Amino acid sequence: MNGAQSLIRSLADAGVDVCFANPGTSEMHLVAALDQVPEMRAVLCLFEGVVTGAADGYGRMAGRPAVTLLHLGPGLGNGLANLHNARRASTPLVNVVGDNATYHKRLDAPLESDIDSVAATVSGWLRRTAAVDDLAADAADAVAAALSPPGRIATLILPADMSWTDVSWSDLPAAGTGLSGSVDVVEPAPVAGEVVAQTAAVLRSGEPAALLIGGAATRGEGLRAASRIAAATGAKLLCETFPARLERGAGVPEVERLAYLAEAVAGQLAGVRHLVLAGAASPVSFFAYPGVAGDLVPEGCQVHILARGPEDLTRALTDLAERTAAGTAPQLAPPGRPSAPSGPLTAETMAYTVGALLPERAIVVDESNTSGPWLPGATAGAPPHDWLTLTGGAIGQGLPVATGAAVACPDRPVVCLESDGSAMYTISALWTQAHQGLDVTTVVLSNGSYAILNMELRRVGAGEPGPKARELLDLSRPGLDFVSISRGMGVPGERAVTAEEFGAALGRALAEPGPHLIEAVVPPLV
Amino acid sequence: MNGAQSLIRSLADAGVDVCFANPGTSEMHLVAALDQVPEMRAVLCLFEGVVTGAADGYGRMAGRPAVTLLHLGPGLGNGLANLHNARRASTPLVNVVGDNATYHKRLDAPLESDIDSVAATVSGWLRRTAAVDDLAADAADAVAAALSPPGRIATLILPADMSWTDVSWSDLPAAGTGLSGSVDVVEPAPVAGEVVAQTAAVLRSGEPAALLIGGAATRGEGLRAASRIAAATGAKLLCETFPARLERGAGVPEVERLAYLAEAVAGQLAGVRHLVLAGAASPVSFFAYPGVAGDLVPEGCQVHILARGPEDLTRALTDLAERTAAGTAPQLAPPGRPSAPSGPLTAETMAYTVGALLPERAIVVDESNTSGPWLPGATAGAPPHDWLTLTGGAIGQGLPVATGAAVACPDRPVVCLESDGSAMYTISALWTQAHQGLDVTTVVLSNGSYAILNMELRRVGAGEPGPKARELLDLSRPGLDFVSISRGMGVPGERAVTAEEFGAALGRALAEPGPHLIEAVVPPLV
């Protein structure tokens, strides 16, 4: 039994059974070892940004880590943007980066680079395997670290000789023999009773308050408790701007997302004297703008922290609900779909069409950017679904996250609402969807521009754009033909330019299993 | 005049006049500033790996840096693999990474990350602009650093407020007014006369010797001198395995490239007692293999260093030629093209077709991997051309480098020999080629697999691959239709499955201006 087999076996014993991979020569023993461990599913991605984004989507939906397989520093680099998003999502993720053999590193071969420094920027846990006999424990520790609340990226750097060297102690044992040692998952820290009591007092003070939820509080028991608290105390219920996974739809507690634009947040928080944070960070502007404050807490508003990431957020909210909302029910979204619109396809009619057709138990992956403003309203009363967003702002997240979510939940339809500009960063995710037969419907909102940057160019006060500036935000010369690109990767596609065409195409795509792409041609948001 | 204008103006004054860009909100003032500086050409890329690869290709051909424009840590991450390749190529490159405004960083907004640590892993010079008035000097220093021998990546991290704040000292001056201060380019250090004399003595010793050239010695005067030295002394002339830019073809000194596989290098260096390094590193195995030495210098062979990267390699070689090869001419490749083959399209007939048709002054960008072994022989007598290779082993380099080379040399045809697996990493380079109307002919060698990994899986001793391992190296389910993908990005494409079809398609593509793609369907190398 070699180190690679020990690692894959131990990961499987620790409950990790999906590997998103884009391997190279230094990971070949890991590739070979996958065949020794039947429980481990291997999913090939053609670019590392798809690997890491898929692992993010998987972790958000499965609640446990997938493992990545990346090839040295450049492979990690290619995966870094979506690891950044996963870090911001607090996704549990085990990131395995192959490296040159220990004794080969001093030779400074062409692929040699400083993996550790790059990995440290996104990892909550980082280890370089030092001895082959340690690999089983390294695997268990990595899984435990990934699962430590609220979820972390655990990176294991694996020199090639650690893969191919035999362990000293055993033949390959059967599954479940405890090879991996114990996975010591840290329980979330309890929130002190006084903190809950103080928060209850604040919410009952009669002064205008808002409860801002994030992390685990955007779903399940935590979300229900938060809704009850808001209903009973009159606090405004908000969730973070970019939740990792928000449960919503008919019969699910309704929550308003904090806006992206600072000026809109000012409206949402106007008059609020107490802002209670439950798993969410204090609101800040996504970017800085000249002469505009970045801290979005209104003047005279006090911030109170009920629970932070590593703390038991769900328990804190249920305790708080017990104190403040006994007998109060959560405020559930009523069922109700818009009727399917007709006429020109726009960001608005696109949204209502999605609202009209969104299937039961859908997973919506949302990187719709400027084409998205009507989506929350249009889908609020659709059947219950999960909404996954661009947590870290690094575009190119949608297609990979949709891919991983579909691997995690093969019985649920995935709808990926993707922008044209963002789609191009990680477009090869479509191939993996075809390869794996995943039930993902990708809607590319094609407006032929980096529309958000046209908006931001004005918002930052950079003046009226000249021809060069305009050209740098323009995707229309030549236009991107996503139907052709998609077919080239094995995913059937069609183009829609009216709301009716879009509705028909979306209906067909949702009715058929397997991946589909719809290029929805929409005008830019003015 | 704001900082962004000062930076772009100063870069232009320092001779940098091409900006490969994939900007975001924090770089909007830089985008706007491009319109204030007429000399600066802006080239939009749809993914940062294309930005950095294009800047690498540009720098290799122009001999001076282009500037990149990247959006915060995730943008740098996406560009990191091709920065790694550029670092290994010693390409002069000015890398500008936008960051959150200085006062915004403490708020830990979603895109906040540790840019400095990541940038340090690829940069020979790294600075974070500390004051807007420093930007002109920062620009000059960055260009000087990029040009310092043998060429470096100079990264400037630019907080957004440094872009939009006005400089204190001036309105926007005209070009060439010396705004940027002086660009103090370091001259290459002279190689001591004794070193040249000692090397001459070694080469004249009568013992078997080899001269291994790299860097600037793979072209021009240095290459001619190296060829003369080898001819006069009987030393074997070799160049590094992956030269950044190798001049070759009819009438150019002929040089054999050090092989990729260690066992082949052993043959090339068999019996060599003295290995003289001129701008090349001592040969090492690309990867480690179990039980195989990584240092490829044969036993009993002494290594002598004539010149290292920062030293005046060309001068050292011409001095050495004066001492050892007075009156000896370089060994030039005779003209001669293979006839265009017929029959099935294979890696071999593909190579001979390229050899038959390669146009005058072509720039060949070679990421052909396992489909490439016949190319050097087939093109040795073609008209003089430059050969650009995958210097750092991070795949996804070909299409972007071809894009940048075409921007640098608009009067020369660019032929990009690309593998199917590698093409998928940075495929959106095709869009930039169409957008800019670049004369690039991309040949995608499509064998439906990561063929090199099939080879390496066996070479590393990982045993006979099982079904999961085979699936991770297989690109055929579904097959990638590069003609469709290419058309979707505005580049006309056709598919060739016979040598005749390939020859006809290549002839058409080379005859027409603008970008073309040919999907050359070849069997995997056995």
C-alpha cells in the first residue's frame, strides 16, 4: 500500500467520496489509487477553476467536503479564484495540491514554485505531508479542519514521492477499518446565555432594530428561528448580500437580502438603531468609491454580535427565539408564481419566466450580475429551492458551482443563471456537465458587455468613457455565440430572443435530463 | 491629473505601449486613463490567463514589456499560471494588479485577499504603491526592473484610491516630457575574461564537451557565436529543452534541443566530460520518477558556467568565439522542406505538412506536447522563423502567447500548435484574436486525451490504469468540437482528418489575414 492509496482510502473512510480532479504527472499515483477505493467518485474537470468551483458547489449542498486534485503551483493558481469564493462561502473543502518529489525540489525543475505561500492565502488549514506514514492522519486532520465551523478550506500539499512510497505498516485494509484514525470535528462553540439575553433585551427595547443573518442561519432551523424573532420583535430581517446557500420559496421563511449598492443599503438600514449580527459580517461596501464611506452601518446605529462563524449560530438563534418569540410562527413566503410573460426578452421578462417555471427543489446558482435585479421578486413564491450566490466576488463561479451542486444532489434540478462575461472564465465546466450527464440548465444572460463595469465606471467617478474604455467593457465585437460554444463541449444549446422563446426553451431544458444551455439575449440594464 | 493617468502616461513614456487588460471596478480609473494616453494600446482579454500569457508572448517577441491590468487577488490568481511560464521564460513584463482602496482594506470586503504573498511567488520586483505622487517613479522603476537582465516580472499593486487621487504637482503633460523620470535599466554584468579563457581551455582540452545554451543565446549574435564555437571545438551544441524564443530554419545556426525525457537526455549527453552552460540551467528531469535520478548531468561530467542570466551572455559567447573559433563559420541549417504528405493525418504527417507550408518569418508557438516529436525535424529547413515553447510547464500557454506575439509582430504570421487538453485552459484567447483581427493560425491537435499523462502514468510506475484512472485522462466523452467552439468566439474554423485536408486548410488559413483555427484530428502517440 502506497501513500496515494493511504490518502484516498483515508479520505473515503472520513466520509469524503467525491474527487474533482485536474491531475498532472506528479499526481499519477493518486489517479491510479482512485481505482483501489470504490467509494471515491472521480470527476474530471478540464481547468482547475472548474475543479475548485465544483468542490465549492458540492460542499455548499452536501455540507461535507469534496476533495480536489490540483497539479502543483500553476494548478493551484488556476483554482485560486474559486477557492477565494469558497473561503468567503465558508465551504468545507479538502484541497490536495501535488508537488514535486521532496528530493526533486532543490533542482528547481520548470514547474517548481512556492505553493505554500499561495495556498496560505485561501486556506484555513495548511499542511505539507512530511512522511508517507502520516498520510492517513493528514487526511483525517484535513477533513476535520474542513468541517470545523463554519467550514474551511483545508489544503494538503503532497510531494510526489509521498504518493508512491509504500507505507510501513499495512496492506490496504477494507473500508471502515479505521485506517484513517479519528476525524476530530470541532463542535461549534456555544454562545453564552448572557449574550442571548442581552440580544433579546436589545430587540425588545422598542428601538428600531434589524437582524442580519448569514452562514448557517440562511437555512433550516436557524432561518426559521430568525424569522420568528423578527416577527415577534418587529426587527427587520435581512441576510447577507451574497449568501452561500439561501433557502427560499413558498412555505420557507422570507428574508430580504442586503443590497449590493451602498446607496440601497442605506435605504434598507435607514433608521435602524440596533443591528444584530447572526453569522454575518457587519455590512461594508463591496468596493470603495471616492468620498463615500465604506462602512455601511448608519450613524447612531449600534452593532451587536449574537454569534460569529465558529459559534453555534443555529442554537443561538433558537435560544433567542425561545426567549423572544414563544408562540410566534415564522413569516413564510406565500406560494405564487408570475405568469409567463411575452414580448421582448429582457432582464425583467427573463426573471418572470424563471419564476413561472422554476421546478420543485431546484438549486439556483446565481451569477446573473446586472441581469438579476428582478429575480428575487419573481421567484419568491416559487416552490422551495436553494439559492447559491457569488460569495467572494471572483467571477467565473457560476458554471463550476452548478456542476458541483449537481454532483452533490443528483435528484435535484440545477438552474445556473450566468452572465456572458462571467461565463467565459470557466466555460469548460459545460464539458464536465456533459461528461457526467448532470441535470444542469445553464441560462447565459447575453448582453454583449461587462454591463456592471459600465455602471461602475460611472459610479467611481471616472468620467465619461472614451473609445478605449468603452472597448474594454464591450463583448460584442465579435459577439459570443454560446450555443456554438456549448455544442462544441457536448451540451445542447438554443438561443432565445423573445420571452416566449425563452420560456419554451427553459421548459424543454427542465423537462429533459442532462445538461442544457440557453443563450438568453437581453439588453443591458440601463 | 490623477494617479491612473500618471501611471499610464509614465509607462508610455518608458516605452510600454500595449496593455493587456481584464479590469474590474477597482481598475476603472486606469481604464478611463487609457483614453488620455494615445500611445497606449488596450487589448481586452476575457480571462486573466490570457492577459498574462499574451503579455508573455508580447515580451518574448518585442524584447520589452507589455503591461497587464488585473483585478485584485482573484484576477492575479487566474493569471498566475502564465506568469509562472513568463518567469521561467525571463520575459520582461509589467504586471499591474488593482487592489481595494487603502482605507477600504481593513473592512475585509468580499474581494479582499492577500495579493502581495501571491504576487511575490512570480515577481522579480514587487511594489505596493504607497502615495499617488510616487506613481510616475513606480512606473519607471517597474519598467527598469522588468528589463533588468535577463528579464523579469515586475508587479505593481495599485490600491484604487491611488488611481483616482490627483497628483499634487502637475497637469497631464505631453508625451516625452520626462514625467516618468529616468528608467534606469541595469546593463548585463560583464563576464570576467578569466571565465571566458577557462571555458576556452575546457573546450580545447580534447575531452568530449557540450555547450548548452539558453536565454538570449538562442537567437541572433549569441546563437551564431555558439554555433561557431561548437563547430571549431567539436563541442556538441544543445539548447535548453523549452527555450523562450529559439531562432531556427534555413540559414540559421542549427541547434538540437535537450530532450524532455530523462532517458533521451542521457543519450544526448552520453560520454560528455564537460558541460558548458551559457544562459541555461544545468539539466534536470522535468519530473521526478521513482528510483530515477533527477540531476541529468552524467557521472564524471564536469559542469562549467560561462554566463548566468543577469550576465552579458551574448558578449561572453562572442568573446569565446573570438578565442576559439576565429575564421570558423556557424553551422547553418540548409534550406529544404518536406513534400506535403498524403494519407491519414497523424502527428507525423501533421508535422511534415507544417514543414511544407510554414511561411516566411513565421512565429511558431508550440504547445503540441505528445503530438510534437516530428516537428523539429520537419521544420528544420523551413524559412527562418522563431519557435516559442512552454517554458514553465503550466499548460494553457499556447493560445495566449500566440495572441501576444501577434500583437507584438503584426507583420509576421503566427502559427500556434496547440493540444486539445491544453487549449481548454485559456480557450477564450480566440475571442481576443478575432476582436483584434490578429493573424494567428491555431492548429488544435485533437487526440481526445491527455496523452502525455497516459504516458506518464506508466512512466511513474503507477501500474496498469483502472477504469477511473483512464477516465481522468480521456477527453473523448463527449468529444470536443473545436470548430464549433472557435466559431462561437468569432474565429472561423475547419476540421481535418487526412493529411490532404490538413494541408488544404492550413494553406487557406495562412493565405487569409486574421485568425483561423484548424482542428487536426490525430491519433494519440503510442
